[in-house]
Amino acid sequence: MTHPLGLEISDQLWQRLLRQTERKGMKLEELAVAYLTEMVAMDEDPLLQLAGSVESDVPDAAQRHHEYLGQALYDELQGRTNP
């Protein structure tokens, strides 16, 4: 089952959404549903709810977390460990 949803958005956001639809080859409604679905899923992610609750000596962990995780996995697969 689906439900209609009406939104009033600014001209600036409307233009940005239209550019996104052109780049992604999607209808505006499809893009909006995709973004809403992603945001709701993120809001329910228990790990994301912990964001900002851990102190770290790594100042750019939020921006480069994928890189750090990838490097740690690579090191682990190579048999290396971090001191």
C-alpha cells in the first residue's frame, strides 16, 4: 500500500532536486522516496545513534572513517596488527 505526501519546498531545494533527478535518471517522486527511505533507515541505525559519543585522538575520523576501516581490514588480512 502507498500513501500520498504533499510537501512545500523552497525554489532552491526544488532546483537542486531537479538537477539530481537529471543526473540519476529518476523521476522526482522516486528520488524523494529514495532520500526519505535512506534518512529513516539512518535514523533507526543503532550504530549511527552512537555517533559523537566516543572520544578519539583521530580528528578526521568522521570524514575518513571508510578509509581507516579499509586500512585496518587490509592490515588484518596482511597479518599486521596496530600497536
